[in-house]
Amino acid sequence: MISVHRAEDRYQGGDQDAGILSRHAFSFGGFYDPDNLRFGPLMACNTERLEPGAGFEEHPHSHTEIVTWVVEGELTHRDSTGHASRVRPGDLQHLSAASGVRHVERNDGDTPLTFIQMWLAPLEPGGDPAYTIVPGLAGADAPYALPAAGALLRVHRPAPGERVALPDAPKVYVQIVSGAVRLGGEELGPGDSVRISDEPSPELAADAERTEFLVWELPA
């Protein structure tokens, strides 16, 4: 099965009066759809836009692998294990909440911040929280392995006209970050996503400059 999900169909959340606009690909917060709870271990894929000075104050997580990809701006992160960092475009941030952690996410810069945050269920609960940041993740040939969830993430930045073969995996999730790609006869743009399961994966063809998309290889 291959299903395309459009950016405009995502559930809108956040608090625009506080400078936070969120778009959710799966059931999240006050939005509940029993037919859209998760895709394999992927439980959330949120696009967050924070105005300067806006942010999520300290809040808890547990038993969740949280992967964040900054699109524009700079994300300030602090957590209860003592980590503090600034995450920029091209950097990957991974917070393993394990048995429990609290963190803060803010835009302390003077320009808008946009990031994509993805939550995955671990194969086993518990353990100690852990934090990793990979500066300047170097494209599709340097994937980020997430063994705690049995998953693998690749970043693709194809040139216009270049074709990218998606991996053969039990489930594949594609998130378009920027630019444009074609899947068969469909044009996909920023915020669109594709879910693939139980069939050979197709190719995506880049249709624009500065195209970037994320590809998750996921277990069933």
C-alpha cells in the first residue's frame, strides 16, 4: 500500500497567540483519530513553527525516542540530564526519553524557527535517558540508525531531475522538507508525506532546486 498525505490535511495544534503553530500527521493531543494512531513505531511527525521568544516550557516524556530535524532557525534545547544545546539546520537531535526525562524547547533567536519532530516507540521500555546531536548530518550515504526502535533515518538532497530509489523495508515513511518531488503522477511539496507498506518501494524524482526529504526505514 502506498498512501500520500497532504500537508494541508494535517491536524493544526499549538497556540498561535503564544507564537506556536503545530501541524500533526498522527493523532496528537486533543486530536484523536483511531485510524491514524501510528505507522509502525512512528507515533508522531509534527511540524512546529515557533516565533522568536516562543517555546515549549519544561515538560516530561518517557518511553519515547524523539528525533528532531531543524528546517530553519535555531532550536534551544535543555533537559533534566544536564544537556543544553542549540540545534541548527542540518543537525539531527535525538533524545531517548527512556524511563523519564524533562526538557525545554525554545526559539531564543530573532528569526522564526521551524523544525520537524518525530516520536518513535522503543522496542523495549525503560533504561536511562540519553541525548545525541549529530552536526551536519551528511546525506543519504550517512544514515542515522535508531536501534532502540529498529529504525533507520536517511536524509536525501537530490539535484533537479535526480531519481531516488526508496528502500525495501516492512514500512517506509517519507517526509518532504523542502522543494518538490514526483511520485508517479503526483507532485509532492513541503509538509507532504508518503506511507509505504507491504509492497516494493517506488522511486521519487526531484523536481526543484534545494529539495530535501527524510526517509524512515521502519519495522512492521
